[in-house]
Amino acid sequence: MSDLSAELNRGHLLTEQANPRSSVLDQLSTAALVQLFCEEDLRPQQAVAAAAPALAAAVDAIADRLGQGGRLFYLGAGTSGRLGVLDAAECPPTFCSDPQLVQGVLAGGAPALLRSSEGLEDLHDAGRQDLEQRGFRPGDALVGIAAGGTTPYVHGGLAHARTLGALTIAIACVPADQVPIACDIDIRLLTGPELLAGSTRLKAGTATKMALNILSTGVMVRLGKVHGNRMVDVAVTNSKLEDRALRILEDLGGIGRSQGRALLERSGGSVKLALLMHARGCDLEQARSRLALCGNQLRAALAG
């Protein structure tokens, strides 16, 4: 598996092919160049829509693992890895999730976020080693992200996760018959050749970001961190988020801002608990107990 990249003719990979629409990219007017990008950037939306069944299966499978105490890991190199780190970093402020619940693992670690270290993607064993350093366990879920599908770092991580019996999901932008990936759920985002040949930070990166948005948000919805379309587990850590929390209390519970501030203080900054305390006329401990009995699902706690 470590020789996969060498064995494949990269010129035949969908993500490495030259796009005939951009064969004179350097000769286009700026307006024509921008228009061409706008037209091609419809492809990521179409690619993600075509992968909807696999994305839905992944959401349910990941949520099941996390609901039983597991964690979600994104693993990748270069742009793919950076997108995983970005999505993981956004979960705690959006959903008040534990920073350990969703983790981004990037070849080269934190320095690779700011400085290219793409050479590390060729190290097959490094994927396994990085997961071992994070304490990756059988009950966890791994999403291996590799636009071209051949990254040894990602293949090594997925192989390790499979030996443990963890949930394995792959995201790639090449057809499965071109680059097979051993995993439980195979998500293919077929965005076609890039306008700048081989630059998968473009359409492939856009489609990957869209897919990760769906995965993390869908999982958090399933875990009860969303009520309607509101972030009822939002972390109130600054004035903007406090204002958002107060608006949620007003919209969902008809609670005025002064009463909302008092409820947030009593609930320790928890919008979900504040709503439940107000609706049920209970104290903080009663609200916590009720929510726990309802599997952290606010709708069920309010209705029961």
C-alpha cells in the first residue's frame, strides 16, 4: 500500500488531469477568468449532492460511535488535512463540544498548518503513529481525507483503524474504480479536473469542505446539540455569542433579554438548560437530570 502513489500514473488520476476549459487560462481576461471559475465552482455542489447517500450513512454511523463514547478523527495531509483541522476546530465554539470529541490530525502537525510539508504525506506509517499518539481507540471513528485517493499517510491511518475495528470512512475526489480505498463508508466527490491542473485546493477542496460541514453538523444534530435550526449548545464565551444566546432564548422561549441573562447565569451559560428551566419551572439540577434522561435531546425533555 505504501507504493500506491508510485504504482499509479498520476496523469490518469481525475484530480491530476488537465481541464480543457482552462487550456488558455493565462490568456483570458480577468473577467473571463473569474467567470470560468464561477462556472466550474458549481461542480463541487453537484459532486456533494451525488454523494448524499454515503454522507447520510456516515453521519448516522459517526453519531452512533460518538453516542457510545467514541470520538471523531479527521486524518489528512496538505489541503485535505488542513480542512479536517479547520472543521474540528470549529466544533467546540459552535456546539460547546469537548475539544477531544472531534480532532483533526494533519501530517506534520501544527507547523504544517502554516508551512507546506506535503512530503510527509508519503510516510505510510506516520498515519498510524499519529493516531496512536492521540490514543485512537476501537470505539472511535476515522475520516481519512485524500483528494487524489493515493496518500500513503491516509491509507496507513485507515489500515490501522481497520485493524482496531474502528469505524473507517474515506473521502476522495477520484472514482473508486480508479483508486480503491479499504474502508467502511466510501465518499467520492467527483469534481473533475481542476482549472489549474492538479491544484486540489480548488474544486476538490471546496467539495471536501462542504462534505465536512455536512458530516460535523449532521452528527451534532443527531447528538442533540441543535433544536430546530438553533445552536442550543453554543458556548457563551464572548459578547457576540452572548447576544446569539439571548436571541435564541427570546425566539424559542419568548424570554426577554434581562430574564435571559439571569437564566444564563443560573444555568452556567447553557442555553439548553436555560430553556428547559424556564419551560419546566425547574432548577438547574432538575433540568440537568431531565435532559440526561432524555439522551441530551431538548425537544424530548421539553415534551416529556
